[in-house]
Amino acid sequence: MKLSNQHQMYESEHTLFIKALKAANPAIEAGQREGRALLWDKASTTLPEQDLSAESRIKQQAYVYQNK
């Protein structure tokens, strides 16, 4: 389904705000990438490191909130 030219040219207020913000502060995207790298992008682990991590885990009881 093709949209009319009127709908193809539409940009929401939110999109215009983000574009203006990025134009005013070009370093904002670099900061976002640094934050993502800090929280989400993790270095891959080797098999010995994975084995050590699996061995060092403490087994969790079936119902976590019950004290024995």
C-alpha cells in the first residue's frame, strides 16, 4: 500500500525534537554508544572461564523466598 505524498513527508513532533536535539549537541550519540558499551556490550568469555563460572555458582533452592 502506497502512502500519499502528504503522509510520506510527515514527521512527528517527537522526531523533530530528537533531530533538533542531535543537531544542537552532536556528541550525544557518542555518549549513548559509550553507555551502551558500558552496560550491554560484554567481552566474550573463553571456555575455561565459562567452566569456572559454572562451577562457582551456588545452587539455588527450589523456592527462593522460603527460609530453611
